[in-house]
Amino acid sequence: MAPSREHKLPRQPLPGARRQRRVRLRAILFALIAAIALSFAAFAPPRLLPRVSTLWPLDLAKPGGWLIDRQISELGADRELCQQVLTGPEVNVIAIGDRPMVAGCGWNNAVQLASAGGARVDLAVASCGVSAALAMWLTHVVQPMALSHFGQKISRLEHLGSFACRNIRGNLRRASHRSQHATANAIDVAGFVLADGRHVVVKKQWNAPSAEGRFLAAIHDGACRYFRVVLGPDYNPAHNDHFHLDRGRWRACR
């Protein structure tokens, strides 16, 4: 008698609910891998990745996508690229010479910033990265919010300066560290002047139940897209009268 052969039953299709779970799990896994890859491309140290500006140059007229932080960062190390990007009508700058670093203070690849986003700025010196971030913030956040809340644009930004050879203020744990102001890589924004001459002042109108208060809250949050550190009056008493905006190493939006 011939030995019997095992016969495999035909593979049955997965039940509908189980099949749907597998599809969802695959979609979640794919999304997770994509998010990790995009985050690495956006935030990894420049030495680990080719320059994104070669393929996707920064355009101040556009609000920018998920690579915006890296695109702005790459301006700092490339004077020629900086000059190509910082052009009108979104920004009006004059290139200035470097100031050699002494005791942690000085600047490289900085500009004199006359105007940005259709508003007077009159900033004597600011790093290329800060200038680009400021121009994009004014163009794509501040001016649209001014139109929304006041029906008019701002004509001038009022600030407390960019360069100052000093340490960090208001943070006892980092009081011995140089501020981003020491390399002209930050700006302190005190307020704005509207087209009709009215003033919007951070010190007086932050958290106010008014159009000015809502405007300041909206543009504070919007600055976090273009700057790495955004500190306002709620952060500590040292910032009660301005927004500190910088393009330094750390990240904070407070």
C-alpha cells in the first residue's frame, strides 16, 4: 500500500478585521520610518548630510517647508549663498566685514539690515541666518497677522539690537555662557509701528485682552518656525519687554 501524502489545505484569506489591522500596522510603520528619515534630514549635523540648498535653495518669498531650519542654517557658512538669498524685495541688506572673535565676541558673514518684509528694521549688524529668519518671519507671519488684526501692515520694527558682547541674562544655570548676541546671532524685538503710526509694544500689550495682545501672541508662536529660540515675557522677568529671537544651537519656544 503506497504511503499517504499530506495534502496542504489552500491558504485561507485573512478575516476582514485582521487584514485591516495588518494594513494599518504597515501604514503606521511606513509613516514612522518616513518621519525619522525626514527628521534626520532636517536636524542632523551638516557634516552628515549633503547641503540641501544645492537642490532646494531658500526663497524668502515662500514660507518654506520642512527643511527650512537647515536651509537657514546653511547660509551662515556660505557668504556667496547668503548674498544670493538675501535679495529684494523681501529684504534690503548691505554686506559688512567680519569682526574677528575675541573673548567669544565677534561675527562672521553678517550684514547690515535696512528693511525686511516691507518694514524698516535699521539693524547695524546681524548674522546672515538671523537676517533671513527675520525677513521670513516679517513677510509670512507678522505682516499677515497685522492685516488680520489691524487691517494694515507694519511700517517699522522696533528692537533693542542684535550684537552685544555679553553673557546670557536671566538664566542662572547658563549665566557663564556667552549669549547669541555676542555673535550677532540674535535680535530682541520690542514692538512695531503700524502704517497709521500706532505702536504695538511688547512690554505694555503682551497678554492684553485686545487686538494688540492677540497679535503679539500669534507672531510670538509664528516666530518658532524660523528661529530656534523664541523667548517672550512669560519666560522670565529679563524678557518682560521684548521677544528674544536667535538662531543658536538650542531650541526653545516659550
